Amino acid sequence: MRLFVFLTLGALAFGQPLPQQQQSGPVLVGSNLPSQRIGANDLLNVSVYGAPELSRTVRVSPEGFIQIPMLKAGFQAEGKFPGDLEGLIASALEKGKILVDPVVTVTVAEYVSRPISVIGAVRQPLTFQAFGNLTLLDALSRAGGLTTDAGAEILLSRTQSSPGAGKQSSMVIRIPVKQLIDQADGELNYSLRGGEEIRVPEASRIFVMGNVKKPGAFAMRDSYDSTVLKLLALSEGLLPFALDEAFIYRREGASNGRNEIAIPLAKIMARKSPDIQLLPNDVLYVPDNKSRRMTMSMVDRLVTFGAGTASGMLVWRR
């Protein structure tokens, strides 16, 4: 009998549902970036535990302020971390005797105040928001890397605060591509915080024309290595009847006047004269030696005529 009662009570006990536990804190929705400061026009999610009428999504004004219901004064949100803003709102709710010991959570739902633009000679120009730790190489990687037309420098434009004046000014940093990528110089891989513009200009060009095998425009990526001999090598060398003297046409002065510079091409190729440095947008022109061409043409005709008469065959045509 005792065994039957014990089993009956046990079945009743296990059949009852367990009481649900009460939640002891707010449910956080979304993820915060505590190391990221809030900026103008960012979208914030302000949650006040136990007071849904005070919880809402609010966008930071262009002046950097937000407004909370039942609080007359606004809050300066721009430049603050989410945790700092949580403390300010909680303190204002407590001082205004609206809530006792309020628990406030601020999360950033959308960052729009830290755009980074990558434009110019990159495969996929784009604009994106800066999140977390971001470097110059990271931004170039997001843009698909540099194209074959990229120049020798990368221009990084960013704003900086003027000391004492409280104003912001723009500065441009010139970064050599060879040192950043080829030599992996870590000091040139700048950290980005948003608001930067990365511009990759196309390489300047040097034009080669005249008696060369492959005339055209050639990118000038290294200003210290663009010489007459290198450009002749890129154009696959001279044709047989090139003149011993070549010319460089260069724009100079404010009026962009064209200046003609004669260079001893034959002596440069014979290493009897130093190689000459070329500048962006120079035109290297190799003229045709017409007298040599006519002489060689006459020699070819005489050789052909002599070969024909030596064989005993002479054809006379009227």
C-alpha cells in the first residue's frame, strides 16, 4: 500500500510543468562596436529596460544630437562611444525622476558617418563604411586592387583638426606604390577611421613615334627609370632606316609651348653619350633617314640588276 502511494505521488510530481524563470536583464538586439565612435547621421537603437515607451530607433542629427522622449534636453551623440551615451541617458532619466536605476542600452544599427571612397585606377571603385580596424591595403583590396594603368603614387585625403581653432582641415598624403606594395613598408599602410578618400591616379604616359617597330603611348610608372633607352626597348627597337638624331617634344611654361630638344640617338645607343631622362607627356620622335633609305634602295636595284645580267637573262621592258 505504501509503495502504491509513493508511485502515485511521484507520477503526479513529474507530470506538473516546471515554472518558467523570470528574465533578469534586457535582451540585446544587434551588435555594438564599442571602439567605434558615433557620428552624425548614424542610426542608433536606444533600449530602456522595462520602459518600452522610451525605447526607440533614432537617427543622429547632422549637428550630432539625439532626442529622447520625456527629456527636454537633447544629447550630444557625435564623437561619443555607445557606452558613454548609455551613461548620459541613464543619468538624465534618473535625475528627471522618470525611472529609478534605469538600464539603458545603445547600439548602432547603421553607420553612415564614416564613408571611405576608393576611386581612380582600381578594378572596382566603391564607397563603403569603415568598421573596426581597417588599413589602406584593406581598402584597396575591397576595390579589387590596382589596374595596369595605375600610377606611381596613391593619394590619401583625410581631415584633421587644427590645434586650438577647433576647425578641421583637409590634408593629402602621397604614398609611393612601390614602397607600399613591392617593399611592404608597414609605415605607409595607414589606418583608416572613416572620412578618407583614396585616389589612384592613372600613370602618366610617354609617346614614341617615328621609325620604331612599335610606336605608341607607354605608361610611366617610375619617374626615375623612364629614359630614352627604356622607351626604345618598350617600342621593340629601331627600324633599319632610323636617323642618328632623335627629337624630344616637351611642353614647358605656363603657355604650354612645345619645345623641341635634339638628342644624339646613335651615340646614346653606342654608349658614347649618357642616357636622357624623359618626363611625363614627352613625345620621343625618331625621324626617317631618307638619304640612307634612297641609297639602300638604289643598291638593292643594282644588286638585282647585276644578278639578272650575270645569269644571262636581261629583260627589256618599255
